[in-house]
Amino acid sequence: MVSDAEIHDLQVQGSARVVSFLRARRARTDAKRLENRIAAAEREKRARTTIAVFAFLGAVFVVGARRLVVDGVTFVGQFVPFTESWRSLGAAYRLGWWPGGFGSATPAPTGTALVGVATFFSLGNPAVVRTIAVVGLGVVGVLGMWWFGRDVTQSARARAGGTLAYAMVPLHYEAVATGRWSVLAAYATVPWVLLAFSRANDVLTATAADVLRRALRLGLVVGAVAAFEASFIPVMVVAAIAYMLATAVCTGVRSLRGLPGVVAGSVVVGLLLNFPWIGHYVRSDWWSLVVGADPGVGRNEGILRVLSFDSGRAAFAPAILVLYGVAAVAVVVARDARFVWAVRGAILAAVFAALAVAADSRLFGFPLPETGVLLAFAAGGLALGVIALLDALENDVRGARFGWRQPLAALAALAVLVPVIPLAVNAADGRWNQPRSSLDTLLLQLAKNPDEGDYRILYLGHPDLLPAAPRTLAAEGDLRLGYAVTDDGIATLFTQWSPQQTSTVRTLENALSHLVSGDTPRVGRLVAPLGVRYVVVPRIDGARSTRNRPVAVPEGLVQALRVQLDLRRQYESADLLIYENTAWVPTVAQLSVAGAQASTTAGMDELVLADLRGATPAKVGFVPGRATQRLEVEPGVVNVAVPPSPRWTLSIDGSRLASRPAFGATTGFDIPDTVAPGSRATLRYDRPLLQVAFVVAQFAMWCFALFIAFGLRLRHRRPLPVRIEQGDDTPLTFGIESR
């Protein structure tokens, strides 16, 4: 028997429909709360992953760069000291005379103007600019990969994994260790270029305004990098072609949308932003100027080291090879949009890894852009493959029917963490494996602005070891002879771009040809009018050439120097060889009587017979990039070791003396006998008016590009009415933005 009370308790009180409705709503609310708690827990877990990755990377970059910040960056490779103030850089840029090497009457590189602007905003401290650039460019690249990941996926874990993968690639800290500005700039820029590709590819309407704005944004990035590394433009074009090829194969040609127009426009913008300096490359040997001096042979590091992004300083670099496998697995397991991104990453990695191997072995018989610049896009492709894999693991693999894809994807995801340990190990010394000392410590014995007069240093040897932008000549064997010229003291920023072909350069190359062929033991006299006092042969710089792996010196070079009568050996070690030219003439010199007579001739035979010793300095502390300089002269001939130009004049007591070619290569001034010894004179370079127009035009182009690229408007947009007629003739008005 059941009691009445029990039956009463089981009865539904009130309306059954109301109670059923309330129960259903309560169940839906409870389910929603549970779903929200699960989603919140998932977001918290993802946030913890992102925070952990960035905390690790932040610690690694702080530890890896601490000694660079405290003790300073070593002068190795292209990391020359930034000693020029923003005023001197601006003056050289406006002058229209490029002081690199022997100097030339050409516009200065755009890069000097950009460094000058950066120096101005650093409160006039160029050393701070140099340190920030060395330490910060790698960080810019890593942040760019995180930002690019937002366009690839909504998964924070996948973005964090791709960012970590890009940071683990040894490319950026190998560039710091070996002193390669070009590689650092490419590494910092590649993620932002890929981001521009992605957003250009998503332009649905591809209107002219959209294409222009995106082309300007990408063109600003390309132009800034090309100001320091001209080969970045053709490399970027190849990357765009590979990206478009992958997109077209996966989704069809129509899916490219505005990408071809944006890429083409960005190339035009990048070239225009470097005008007029870009005219330096308009000549028959333009490719050699773009990619750098041709050594005649490949570096032959081997496929393993190239694919490992290893320049010789990284520890455990082969660990990064697992990322190639990860990128390949991503193509296999990804679906839908993730498959498209995986294919893009795989094609970028494959194309540029192959080009880097070809450049290393000189497979095509002509030089390619620097291996590190090519590998920057390969690194971007590998990071993109990691993002696609981790995104596919969350959306395509997890929850699907169990099969071979689950263990393969899980194993590939775990493999992403393998290069973490090498990254931490290479950061441990606080300098990213950069040597603490280099050739600059040995070159301190060559005084700057000595009392006996300014001079120039001629560097000979392997092009990779020269501290200034080199040129090359044919020598014995396949390896070409590299040479570079700097003013007294160590190399500066002015010497980091390839010099123009001038009469002084041709005279020097003629003398070096005789040196290599052994035609004359008087090469010192041939280069004496050019101000060459020291000949330096670098052998080991501690970065690209070490005692364990020395870089070869062109065959027969050292023996050819030893038999020269005017070259006296001053210093020799395993690292460096220095000869002094006893027949040298100061950069700005009052010639002796014999030198004055010889200055009217231009033949090698006359120079070999002429003894130019006895010349005295007319100026100590000559600055080629300065428009006006004070000299002390006397009757005779003043020789200035710069290419002849009618714009060089010498003023004495209000009268201007025109210049003339001296020794067939330099600039000479005939001082009349009426001038008293010790008279003050003013050496001046008259800036061409066209150069002023070029500077103003280039400044305007940069301002215009920045103004439009970042969406600034000359006027506010006003809404325009759009009328839509309905069937009952009742107009509906909507407000839209005017274009």
C-alpha cells in the first residue's frame, strides 16, 4: 500500500505545461553554462600556451642579447661601427657626392638617409641605432610571424607554434654571429611580406584604390630593405610567384584576386622610393651589383649546413631539419583552408631551400643572392607549415575517425619542440655566438688622421672577408680576387655599398691585374697617387673564417705581394697580413717637383718610373662627404685622390682654380707661383641643382607613400545616399561611405 502523502509528493503542482517549460529552460541554461565553462577552460588553456611561448622567447632573446647590449656589438662582417652623426649623413646625402671607396659624383644610397633619420630619433647616438638594429631585427621578425598567423588561423596554439618555429630557425642568430645586415633585414621582413600577400589575396573586389594602398604598404617595406640589400626585390618577386602558384593550384587562378597587382605595384614603389640611387644599378653588370661581388666559386658549405641554416657558428643546428618533415606532414593531414596554407608553406620552403643549395654550389654558373637572404623565405615557409599542422590537429585530426593521420600528426606536433634546446643553448653566451674580438682589434695599429697625412687602405682576399663592399677581378684559379678600399681607420657605413666604376677604380683594377699577373714589381707606385698606404689581406675573422674552417685566399696573392719592391711587410699572423706601401702619397697632397711633372701623364710606364715620395699633406682629416674643407697650399700641384670632376674647385684669396685630371685618375690643381707658401685655400664641391631636386622628390615620395599607405585622407568621407525603388514606389535611402 502507498500512502496518500507519497502520492501527493509525486504529483506535479500547478500547470504541467508551465513546469515542463521551466524544466526545459533550466536544462538549456545548465547546458549553456557547461558549454561556457568548457570554452572558458579551453581559452584559458590556449592563453597559457601563448603566454608560455612568449615568456620563453622573451627570456631567450634577453639572455641571448645581454652581452651585445652591455659590451657592444663586435665589428664583424657588415657590422661596421656607426660613427657618423645624422648631420654628416644628411650632408653627404644632399651633396650628390658618394664618399664610399675613392668617391664618385653620384647620389648617395637611400640607406644612408634612413640611418640618418634613425640616428636623429635616437638623440644623435648612432651606436644606439646599431645596437638596437642588431638586437631588435630578430624580434621584429618573430612578432611579424605572430601577426601573420592571425590571417592564417584563429587558433592561438597554432599561431604560438608557428611563432616559436620561426624563432627557432638559426638564421637570425647566425646573422648576428657573422655580421650580416642583409640576412637580418630579410629575416625581420619576410613575415610582413607574407602578411601582405595574404591580405592582397583576400581583396574581394580588387579595386584600384585597394590595390594601390596595399601596394604602397608592401612597397614601403620592400623599399626600406632594398635600400640596404638590393637583391631583396628579385627574391621577393620569386616568393610572390611561388605563393601565387601554390594558391592557383589549390584554389584556382581566380582566387588570386588583387595579389598580382599588389606585387607588381610594390616593386614599382620600392624602386621609386630608392630613386635616384637605383640608377647605380642601371649598367651592363647590374646583376653583379644587385647580388654582390662574384667570388667565382660557391661557398660549398654542403646541403646539410645550408638546409640547417648554419653558417658555422650555431650549435646543434641540424635539429631544425625536423621542421621540413613537419611541413611535409602538414600537407598530408590538413584539409580545406589549412591544406592551402600547408601547400603554400611547403612550396616556399622547397623553392628557396633549393635556390640556397644552388647558390652555395654555384649550380647555375652565375652568382645568386646571398644564401641567408634566400633562406629567410624558406624559414617563413617552415613556420607556415607548422601553423597549418597545429591548426589541422585541432580541426581536422582531433575527433575524426581514428587512423594513421592521428599518430602521424601527433608525432609531427611533438617534433616541433625538438629545436627548442638548440635555441636555448645558442643564447647562453649572451652574444648569439658572436666573437668577442675580430680583425678591428688588429687594425687599430693603423692610425686615423696621422700627422703625415690621410691615406687609404686596400683590402685584398676572399670577398666574404673584406670589411667593405667588394669588387672582384679574375685571378689564378677559379676563385676571383676581391678588393675593397677604405679611408684611414676602420671601415665605416659609407663603405658598405658597392663603389661606382670611376677612373680611380679602373686605375686600381689595372694595377691589381699587373699584381696578379706578375708583370711589374712596382705596383706600389701604380697605386701611390690613389693614396693607398696599406695593403691588408684578411685571413681569419672569427666568424665566416675560423682556424678550424679557414676561407681560402686567392691563389698566388701572398707570393705576388712578397716580391713587390715598394711593399714592406709590417704585420703577419694567421689572422691578418699587412703591407705598407713606401711609395704612397697622402690623400690630399702637395706634390713634389717630380710628382708634379708625373701628374700630367696617365700611363703605367710613367708611373712605374716616377718616384712620388716627398709629397706633404695639404690637409689632415679630409672628409670626402663634406662640401667645403680648408687646405694649406704652396706653389706647385695639389693632388686630391678622388675621381676628377669639374665640380671640384679650389679657392685661394677669392680666386677660384679649376681642377684637372692628374695621373689620369685623380683630381689636380695647379697652384700659381704668386701664391705664398702656407696660404689658406678652400676645397669645394659644388652641389648640382639636379641633386637638390632629386632629394626633394624622394622626400616627397616617401611622405606620400606613408600618407596613403596608412589610410590617411585629405578630406573626411561623406555619406552618399543610395536610392532603391520598391514596387510601391516608396524610396528607401541608405548611407554609404564615399570613395
